[in-house]
Amino acid sequence: MNEARRGLRCYISGRVQGVFFRASTQEKAHQLGLTGYARNLPDGRVEVYACGLQSQLDALEAWLWQGPPGAGVSTVECEPVAMHSFDTFETR
């Protein structure tokens, strides 16, 4: 039985801007086979919108709690969202 693709939106707070969080998230998403995007928000958080299999999304969500070296993640808030057809995972 094929696992359905899903969408997940996460908001990451803490020391997450200026530490290559978006680029590192893009690299991890590519490794996991996810599509979507990561972008900085004006309030200092990073938003991640990822689409893929639940197991891939779970792995990304777990990684978001760590982030790249230099990051200091305080919270990761994720919610299921509509699946979109992105071509790749990009930074915005």
C-alpha cells in the first residue's frame, strides 16, 4: 500500500536567523526527498512548508529541533496543511 503525500507547515523560534537555518533545512529536505520552502519571517522565526510522505515529514520535524550548528531552537510548532505540488525545496 502506498503512503499518501502530505503537507506540513512549521514555525521555528529561537536563534534561527543568520545561522544558515534556511539553507541547512533545504539541504536536509533534499536528503529526505521533500519539496516546499523555508523562509525568514519578520518576527524572527523561520517558516518551513514541506510536502512528502509522513515518515519524511516526521524526520524533518525532528531535525528542526536541532537545526544547523549555531542555531538555538526554542520552539517548533507544526501543523498539517494542504499538499502542494512544489518542484523542489527552496529558500525564500
